[in-house]
Amino acid sequence: MHEGYYYTYIVASRSLTLYIGMTGDLRKRMFEHKRKLHEGFTATYNCNRLVWFERFVDPSNAIDREKQLKRWSRSKKITLIKRENPTWIDLSAEWFTEFELTWTPNQAKLVPLTPPSTPE
């Protein structure tokens, strides 16, 4: 992700509950959603699959887009997602290792500080 960009994004749960957000660091924000690092709607409803995003240079444009999408009907949001991502794959699925998504501090004494290398 380029540092100068801002993102409006939609995450979904497996049951297709939708959440719309805006961030300046999409990778970091997806990590937070996947790890449920913040209490709230996405953690409660397991919205952790990135199904759509749009990139902006100007943060005010990203904020405006977020507000616009939040006013849309559910069916219009689904149409947007299906147009860009017809199978609703998690666009961030390969951004993190299993180790990154499951490591907890109480495992620090049990596992090395670096993730294990993957066999080639």
C-alpha cells in the first residue's frame, strides 16, 4: 500500500453482514478487523473479509465516498461489490500469515519471535 493513499472499504462477514469504513492504512486496518483488536460492530458480527475497496489521494474524497456508500441501500452496496468482486473473495486473504493472525502474547515463551519458515 502506498503511504499517500486513503481507502474507502467494505468488509463482510460470512453471513454477508456489511461494514463500510475509511482508513489511511488498509493493511493495518484489515489486520485489526481480522484480529478483532477493537470492540464494536465488526468484531461483534465477524466482519473481517475485505470484499471491496477504492483508493483516493485526498482523504476528504475517501470520507465523502464512505458517507455516500453508507446512505446507499443494501442492494445497491451488493451490486457494487458483485461488479468488482463477483465471488466475494477476501481481497486481503494473502496479506497475512496464519502466524500473524493467531499469535498471542502468552505464546511468546512457547514459539520463536519470528514466524516459522514455510517449506519450499
